Amino acid sequence: MKKTRWLLAAFLSLNSVLVFAEELPVKQLKAFLASAKSITANFKQVLINEAGDPLQTSYGNFYLQRPGKFRWDYTKPFQQQIISTAGKVTFYDTDLEQVTIKKLDESVGSTPALLLSGDVPLEDNYTIEQQGNEGSMVWVKLLPKSQDSTFKYVLIGLEKGVLSGMQLNDNFGQLTRIYFSNLKLNQAVDANLFEFVAPKGVDIFSE
């Protein structure tokens, strides 16, 4: 009888450990999002096709100020800016001299950048699952609940509880991997970074 009780206690203890291990990355993600008032980082973005081959690698800088403000500055191999503020998202392609402004609706709101911005309630918009470990990184999988989302899922990678990478699987079978470096948390960010002024002569399309 004592042996049976010991085995039962051991099983329950192991089960509790497994449940805790499964929930820990999700708790880390929620804790990071709750504490990240501002973020600045460099990023490397790799676009991968259905066959697993890299199509394009881009580099740039990322800025975030919660709530609701973010900016992606692509610097290589092309220049592009994506800026979100005041309920709108602005896309500026330097080479095409074209600006597109979109309202922040449910479709745009399901994209990963807005997930980090704090404007999108996590559990209202995503089904959250632990994805596993990769070295020192833990991954959390987010499945958009909106059928209008342009992504099948988003993976968020955390290292020691801090954002380290993202992976996006879109509806066309392509993967986008983003690796963050030199990340700085909760430091002052210039407010002017989130104010876009269109250069003279560019074409502007607004929804």
C-alpha cells in the first residue's frame, strides 16, 4: 500500500512539473508583454519559400512605444518604413516613392507587430500554445482567431524571458523569420520616430 501511495504521489508530482513546464513559456511571454513599455533593437529578417529556400534577407531597426506605436526601418537591401500610430499604419517604400496608409482594423490588427504594441489583447486574438525549446530559446505559438488574418500562425521566441525572435507563416506557404539583436528594454524612445511626414512628390494611397 505504501509503495502504491508513493507511486501515485510521484506521478502527481511529475504531472505538476510537466504542466508547470508547459505553462512557463506562455507566462514568460505574457510577463514580457506586460513589462515592455518600449523596445529598440536591430533585426535580421529572412523570407523562406515553400521549399525551405531563403528568398531574401533584410536588415534594419525596430522601435516600439506602448501603447500602439511601432516602427520598422528596413535599411538593407532596400529601404522601407512601416510606422503605426494614432490608429493608422503607414507603409513607405523609398524606391517606389509610394506611401500607403491603412486604418488599424481587425485584419491589420492580427499582425505580429501590433501584438507587441499592446493594442491587441493577446488571448482575445490568439490561441496560445507552447511550441518547445531551441537551445536557450523557448517558443510560444500564437494562432490568430480572426479568419481575416494574413498569417496562419506566429511563433515568438524568448531567451531568458526577453524577446529574441519571431517566425511568421503566411497563407501563401512562405515563412518569415526575424532575429532581434542589441535589444534595449524600457529606454527613452524619440517620439518623432512615430510621426511620418511624406516627402514631396511621393504617391499617397489612403484607405
